[in-house]
Amino acid sequence: MSKTEWRGGALIAPLPPAMISCGTMEKSNILTVAWTGITNTVPPKTYISVRPRRYSYNIIKESGEFVINLTTEDLIRATDYCGMYTGAKVDKFEKCGLHREEVPGFSCPMIAEAPLSLACRVTDVVPLGSHDMFLADIVSVHVDDALIGTDGKLRLDKAHLAAFAHGEYFALGKKLGNFGFSAVKPKKKKKHPKTPGGTDCKTESGNRRKEPKKREE
């Protein structure tokens, strides 16, 4: 495979185009970020990187909390809008037809239409250059009941989540496998002994029968 070398750039993809809600129930805002992810499992920690000039930057820095709301195909237009316009001039909840929902123990709301929302509390603010990283604990996760199977397991494959890659939005495609599937050894097929004196075959009922030999003429 031939590759062309470019200078370093922010080209990790795909990423989640997440809607970040912040502020209070009375005065809240939504900003869209793609620079987000998981940094630790136990305790569960995440981050968002935000430019200091963004309207929501000071809201998050002063309140010390925010909610990461995952987005779907149906929410992608609202997601794009919330990344294009400033909350200093427009109520994005009202403009996009979204609804605020209370998060227990938090002042800021989550987005009711999001299939999964992670309520986060800031632990560190790390200046990185163009962006500051808000490192945070994931205090609680709020899941749409429709995504919980009868076995109690999360079924995010039913959420129709969206992805972001180099300035473009995509719908997630078909499932390719489960985590760890490459380490699972394939089951060996059982070999059935052939019927002596003839070809091994089955009747319509599934029983094996002896294929008669052709008679020489």
C-alpha cells in the first residue's frame, strides 16, 4: 500500500459529534464537539476539548459540569446547527426543537431527545494550545429505555448513532463483530462417517441412505 506523508494534523476518525449541554435549567446552552472520548475506565473519566473563545467555555469552567449527549441520524441537523451558532445570541434548545431534562445532582440539563447522556463533573482544566481540555468524572449515565433489551443489556446498535470524519457526518453502518471476536476459535464441524459401499448422503427426512452403485451395461 502506497502512502503520502502530510504534516501532523487532527485526522483521527471517526469521532462522535456530541452535543454538550451546560448552564442551568433556566439558562442553558448546547455546543457541539468532536474532540471527546474516554480517558479511563475505573473510575470512569472522559474529556471534551473546547476553544476558550467559545461561549460555553466559561459556563463549563465556572460551573464545573456538563453533559455529553450522543447524537443520532435524526439529530444530526440540530448537531450541526449547535456547532455553527453561538448561544450568546440564540436559544439552541428552542431553535432546534429540543427539550431540557433534569439530571439528578446537576444544575445543567441533558437533552431529552439524545439516546444516551453522560453527566460529567470537571476535575481538571488542561491548556493545550488552541483548545483547553476539560477532564471530568462520568458521574451518571442516562439511557433511553428503548435501548435496553429484555436481558438488561444496552443495545446501542438500535440507536442509529452518527459519526464525524474530517468535516463530514456519517451514519454508522453494519455490525462487523463483537469485542474479542478475533480471539474466539471457530468450532470444529463434526464429521459424519460415510455409509459403507456408497456415497454419504441424506434423504429428505434427514436420514442417511446408501447411494446405489451404477450397474454396468
